[in-house]
Amino acid sequence: MLIEKDINKITQRGASLETIQQQIENFKKGFPYLNVIKAATIGDGIISLSDSEADKYAGYFDSRANELKLLKFVPASGAATRMFKSLFSAKDEGKLDKSVNEFLERLKDFAFYNKLIETIGEASADYKTVLEHLLTSKGLDYGNLPKGLLHFHGYGQTARTPVEEHLVEGARYANSNKEVRLHFTVSPEHRKKFVELIDAVLPKYEAEHGVKYSISFSEQKPSTDTIAVNMDNTPFRTADDELLFRPAGHGALLENLNEQEADIIFIKNVDNVVPDRLKKETILYKKALAGVLLEYQDKIFGYLEKLYNEEINDALLAEILDFLETKLCTLPPEGFGAYSFDAKADYCKRKLNRPIRLCGMVKNVGEPGGGPFWAKDPDNSVSLQVVESAQIDLDNPEQKEIFQKATHFNPVDLVCSVKDYKGNKFNLLHFRDPQTGFITQKSQSGKDLKAQELPGLWNGAMSDWNTLFVEVPLITFNPVKTVNDLLRNEHQPA
């Protein structure tokens, strides 16, 4: 199926022929469903912190922050096109629906209003002129920019982009010895604009917060793109007979994350930000999550020191196994009781010596996306996993019932530890489950095709991490999926 010029193209992209052949095989076989055992709930997989506990853990993190290398990792390559879907329909086809009418009626309530009117030159323009100047290069060109560069929040006569809100957040919780490190993953075509924005605003925020920022960028690697196939699983070819490769979803960012150097990494999507007046709880819970992570890390590292230095007896092994089951929610495979002492010790080493992630979980309010579950692992142990609906066999009544019992939702609010007990970086690519990808149906030039996404960054890409779920307040989850989300109280000035 693949000819010499195909193989050359694959090599030029930095991928291997073996990887592409495996992707084609995945299309043929499909990905297996995950076997979920039960939904994680408060007291049964999800930790709930009282106000005093949240303060205590935040304080513990504060006491340790200056001895740690901290990083805030922000996936920011997503285009804003979907934010403006209904506005594009109105501009191109004259379709005025409820959301478009609300947008036009409340135009003055958007943080970008003044800038938009500046580009138009008058405040009383007809709606098509307004939309053209908002969405196209005639004006703000918001329809072609990533979310991170749009004006989200108004502050009197000024406005802030999500990138700037992340700079402000970073100064409040990713601050070690007054150094604040942020890493943005961006698309190649927009990198220059991100750099220009950062260069323009950094002196202001450094002066305001008394910190020095260290900002870095990376792009999704072409080598992580996946091959597209026809509906019969043969490689899809473009009009000029070339193979088609497509970006493989946020799971591709595992490679970017793997290249970062830090003791603690905070991860949050670029559009999940609030104005300063609502930041207090976000800051508190980010620090609290980091404090919980550090407490668990201390315990895990202590056990690993003893396991690898052979300072272990029956009582200590029983204590470690209890910690794995009751604290890390990692249950051994069936028949584990019959394992030898050494085999049980090796199991403990393998399960403890992994990256750690603390995932904030909010109460389920009907948002689409992943949730917290106990699930069967490839080695037949059971652990906590963030599971997307596409990973569950919803045609199976038992699995569907478990899925519907989920009380919480994953808002992509993570704090991660990616070094082992000796301070060496883990290779994160070794801790993903390649069998947790996704297959979707798309089209190109009017032809149907199948596309493949890599295991999601907070799903299969982190499936073999030690995972803890902690309930966080709903106010910490305020993504902007459509432009009218910016009209919600959480994104408006007081």
C-alpha cells in the first residue's frame, strides 16, 4: 500500500514506518473499550478538602515552593474558529439565531468592543459589517486567531487576553524565588503573534507582581501527526496523490510535556481563566492540589527508598500495599495473594515508581467530556482513570449505568510530578497506554475519511501514572467554548 515516495515522506516528518503501519492496523482493528469498574465519588476515589484542609495544604506548598522548580504548562494552540461558529453562519449565510441576536444586543459587554469599534470607525454599523470586522482580516481577524490571543476580560479602559490572565495566575502560584516559568504550546502560524504579545506586556506584569518571567513555547511535532485512511482502511490520498497526515489531538502534546524540566508542573487549558476578582479560589486550590501532591510524593519516595535499599519486611510490605489500595486507589490483579514476597515487592516498586498527577474534579453539571472512574488496567490491576465517553461501551447496559453514575467531571486542572525518587526525569512516553486512542470520521475535499487521535493527554497518555482526584469548586472551571460564554457573570467585570 505504501510506495517509496510515501516512505520518504514519513521519514521526512520524523515518524517511523513501523508507527504508521501500526496506525493503519489500529484503523482495521479499532481500539478496545476501557473496562470501567465504578465511578469515582467523594470518599471512594475522590478526595474532598474542607476549607481548613485546603488552607493547610496551600500553606504546605507555599513553605516548599522556593526549593522547587515550578512550571505552568498551557496548551494554547487551539483555534478560536468554533467559538464563532454561529457568527460565521450569520456573516456568510445571513442566519440570525438566538445566540447571534444575544451577541449583537450585548456587543458593548465584550472586552473587545472598543477595539472592534475602532477598526470599524463607527458604533452604528450594520451587523454584517460588525461581524466582518470581528472575524476577518478587515478588522480584528478573531475568526483566524487562537483563543489565547483574544480579549476575554475588561478592566476599565483596558482588556486582557487569556495569555495575560495565565501570566497573572502564574505569578500567584507558579512562583519560586520570584521566578515564574510558563510554557505555551502554540501552532506554528501563530507563534510570532504570541511572542509579540508576551514581549509587549511582560514588563508591565513583572513590575506589578515583583517577579521575573521565563516564557517558552513549543509546537506540536509533525512526527506526532497520524495518517488518514479511506473508509476501507487504505491510506487516504490527496488530489496530488500524497498521503494525508492530520494533527493527532491533545495527546500529541505528551511529547512537548516530556521535554519540560520541572519538579512540579501545573497544567490548565488556555481558555479556562477568570478576571482578578474571581481568582482567589483558583489560586488557593492550585496551591492546595500541589500541597496534597507533595505530601503523597513524600510518602511514595520514602517507601521507594526502603524498597530499593531492601529495608523491607512483612510489616512494611503490608503497609505499602495498604497505602497503594486505600490512598492511591490501586488494586492488585486477581490472584495477587498467592504472589511470593519478592513478586509483591516488585509490584510495589513498579506501581510506586511512576509519575504522579493530582486532578481537580468539579461536580458534574452536564458538560461534555471525561470523568473520574475506577478502571481495569492492561495488567489486570485497577486504578483511577480520567475516561472519555468514547472509551466506554455505552451499548453495554452495565458499562452505561456506571458511566451515568459519575458525579464529577474533569476540567483539565492538573498538578504533576514527573521525576523519580532520585530526582531523575521519567520518560513520560513509557507511561501511556497506546490502546486508548480514538478514531473519528472526517472529510477532505468532499471525500469521507477516518482520522486517528493519539491517547488523550489527560486520558490514555497518563493512564500509567499514579493518579489522585481532588474535588475543586465549580468556580475554578470557566472555559470559553462559544463567544457568548464571555457574557457569563464569571467573565464580566464586577
